Amino acid sequence: MTAVTYHIAPPGWTHEDPNPFTADGAHGPGWSCFRIRDEEDVRGTNRRWQNGLYAFVVGRNYKGGLGLATDVADFLRYESVHGRQCIICVPADIDAPSFVERALAETPAWSVVRPADPKWLVHSTTAQGWAAIRACGELHSQARLRREGVAMPNLGGEWLGEPEDYAEHIILARAGAMAPEFVVASRNANRMITSPDTPYEPGARLFFDGYRLIRDGLIVRDGLHEAKVCDNLPLDPYLIAAVTPADLDPAGQVAAWTPSTFCLAALEYFSARVGEPVPYEHWI
């Protein structure tokens, strides 16, 4: 893997400050940041800030406090692959150099199944997207779809200022995560939707064999998303189930779905399908 380099932020610095490692304080597209805030909360925010820095900012208790060191290691490895210089910013009581070096040393390669890895991964798409996916037998990244002539806006790039390489990947989440439904709702409405109770038209929730994707070397880990796959993701042999509103409500009795109701109903359906409970993880 590409050699990892990084910069430790000076005391008191935050992701909204000028770049302490350039003469003019500029950040630009060649820089990124992973910051752990000194607050005990579960929130995580990723976007390009007013100073031009793309940063992922989390509280100490992000995802219940699980795996922050692993996330930092994956973030650094991914950013290094894409040629960005990364600033690491942690609370004052953490020895940053030791923390980062230990994280890099103890975090396995992307193709190794880790104890905290979910068995099942999910990707949600619109009804039109699911029809196209079934027709060609695989998912394509936003960037590839645009190259193929499909009108596909880069919502992450337009709304969050994500680096261009993000659009070259298909984003996957834990099977119980609600966030994929926010993406579908936002795409349908052409505006950012993050409320779990917003009425929307779900398409299909696609459940994949996460362990097999990892072992086959398809999974890319960026420290931000649960997992992603570069360029294309074949349905065969990785798709376990595709759940649509018709599967959950064949009689058409549901007046309106929301990200919350569809996610929970699809999760219950999938759990029955695989014969084991799959946890609902609303914090993602």
C-alpha cells in the first residue's frame, strides 16, 4: 500500500483555521483533515469548510466510541492513496504521534475481515436505478454513470465538497443504517434530506455479503464510510437480497414511507430472510 504521511495539528488548532503547514495558510484540494473533537458525543460531520479544507470531524464517542483509531488509520491510508496531505487533530490529552502510529500498526489491511466488520452491507437506490442495475447486473459509481451518459448529479461533491475520487466509488453502509435512505430521498427531492420522518418514495435496498466483498478484495475503506467499492459492483455473487416497497407492502396499504419506516421494515424482512437478527444502527 502507498506510504502514509501526515501532519499533527499544533495545540489549539481546529479544522476551520488556516493551514499551519503552508506559508500562506491555504489548504486547497491537496489537503484533508481528520479531527476528533473534545466532546463526548456521537456526531460525525464531513464537508469542505469555508477555508477550503475538506475535513471529517467527530466527537470522542462517535459510533459509541468504537474504532476511532481504526477510522484514523483507514482515513490516512485512503488519503495517501489519493495524494492528499492529511492533518490529524486530536484532544490535548491524547498523545497524537503515539495514537496515530499505534493505529496504523494495529489496523489490518482493507482485505482482512476485522472483528467489528458487519456481516451484511447495504446500498439503497431509486426505483429507476434498481431497474438499470438489474438490466446490466451490476452497480456503477456516479462517475462511471456520468461517463456512460447517465444524468447523474454528484450530490456529495455539490453539497459537501467531497473530493472527486469519492464519486468513483459505490458507497455501502451497515445493513441496519438509515443513511442510505437519506441519499435516495435527497436524490428524489434534489435537496439534502436528513430527517427520518420525511415522506419519500423508496426504491430498493440492496443487501450484500460484506465478508465476501472484503475477502475478495473489493472493499475500499476511507475511515468515513463503512465501506465502498471502486467503479463497479457485480450483483453475482455478492447480492443476498433486494428489498422493495412491493416486497414489504404487496397490497399497497402503506400511504407513505419515510426513511425510518422503510429502513426498519426492510431490515425486519431481511432478518427473516437470512434467519438471524440484523441490528438497527440509527447512528449511521
